[in-house]
Amino acid sequence: MSPILITFYFLAAITLASAFLTIYSKNPIHSAIYLIICFFSIGGHYLLFNAQFLAIVHIIVYAGAIMVLMLFTIMLMNLNKEDEVHKPRITRLGAIVVFIVMSIVLVTIFINSKTIVGEYDTSGEDFQSIKKLGNVLLNEYMVPFEYASVLLLVAMIGTVLLSKKEKSGK
Amino acid sequence: MGNILNEIGIENYIFLSVLLFCIGVFGVLYRRNAIIVFMSIEIMLNAVNLLFVAFSTYHQDAEGQVFVFFSMAVAAAEVAVGLAILVSVFRNLGSIDIDNLKNLKG
């Protein structure tokens, strides 16, 4: 086994284990910390692909912004205790059955699908440096890029409106 | 530097993404805490992003990574609005148990 393959298996094990522990742990704070580990390992996968800019953006956006927002909300609502009531037993059993069946079906589909014939494309051409990505993003995807900014603006206004305290006796 | 997929293979990444996505679905179905449900949705989005980057490398094309940027922007907006909704639900009901949110049930 090559070192890269070993790295991949190591990162994949961390990703899957921490994603599972996110769901399994009772305390929401622990879930958030496991999710941060999961995001960092996915960032490691991006680095393995040599997609440096995406790895950095992923760490900044997910582990930096989104998880801070979630931890802040958990602490705001004082949820850092393990008092969650479980779902009814039949629902939990159904969830486990759905998980197992879905995994088996999807993995079987991809095992039996047509395998790749021949080698992968290794032209060595630069396609994922920041320069190339910026060119593609601001030439071909200019309009969606602007729409993304509009979306973020709308989300910001909506968040402020939603979390504003309502006046009593309205 | 050669293509990383020569060493790892696209199938391994497909299996990893599929399993990650299934774990996310499991979390949405299994837990009652709305914040954990949100985290599961993030896991599913990340599984899809990972597969996008894998196929972007497979085709040696930057467009897959550009799509991941948009998906990250949408995820950020979704989390901000969703957490604001959760805060207002918590303010009205005193808990964020999703099984309590059944006022619209006939």
C-alpha cells in the first residue's frame, strides 16, 4: 500500500467515525466538537486532492463560521446537558433499518456499476490553482457569483428579522 | 505531480461519500434535537461537496470546485436562517425538540 492510500484510509476512518459520533453522542457540545473534527478531516481530503484554496475556504467557512454559530446557539439556549428524550423505540429502529438498507443498496449499486477502463487523466495541466479558479469563477460564473452575494444579503436580513424580539402587545 | 486518483481510485471516494451521506440521513431520522438535525444536514452537504471535488479531479476540470463554492455559500445562508428560526422556536416553546413542532398537524 502506498503512503497516499494509507493516508486516505486514515482520513476516511476519522471522517466516518467522527460523523457517527456527532449523531451518537448525547451532549450537543460534544456533537459540535466531533463535527469540527469531521470537517477538519474533510479538509484533509481536499488537501489530498491538492485543492488548496478549497481546503482553506472549507476550514474557514465550516470550522470557523458555521460551527462557531452553532456552538453559540447551543450555549445561548443552555442545551449543554444530556436531557434529551429519545424518540419512540419503533422510530429509532426504523431509522437504523433505513440507514442499513440505504447504505447496502447504494454501495451495491456503485460496486456493480461499470468500472473505469484504463488510466485516469493525468495531463498535469493546472486546473485548481487559485488563479485558474478565480478566472473560471469571475468569467463563466459571474452571474451566479452575484446571485450568491444577493442570497447572503437576503439571508442576513432574514436572520436579523427573525431573531429580533417581538414587541409585546402588538 | 500525477493524478491522486491513480493511487486511490474514484470508487473509494464514492463509497466514502455514500457512507457519509447515509450517516447524515440516519442523524436526521434518529435524533430529536433540532441542532443535531442541522449538523446531520451539514454532514450530507459535505458528503456531496467531497464527491464534487473528487469528480473535479477526475475530469481535471475546475467547474466542480466552483460549484462547491456555491454550495458552501448556500450552506452558510441556510445555517444562519435555520439557527434564527430555532432561536425563535426556542423562545416560543421553551425547547427545540422537533417532535413538539406539530401545531399544523390536523
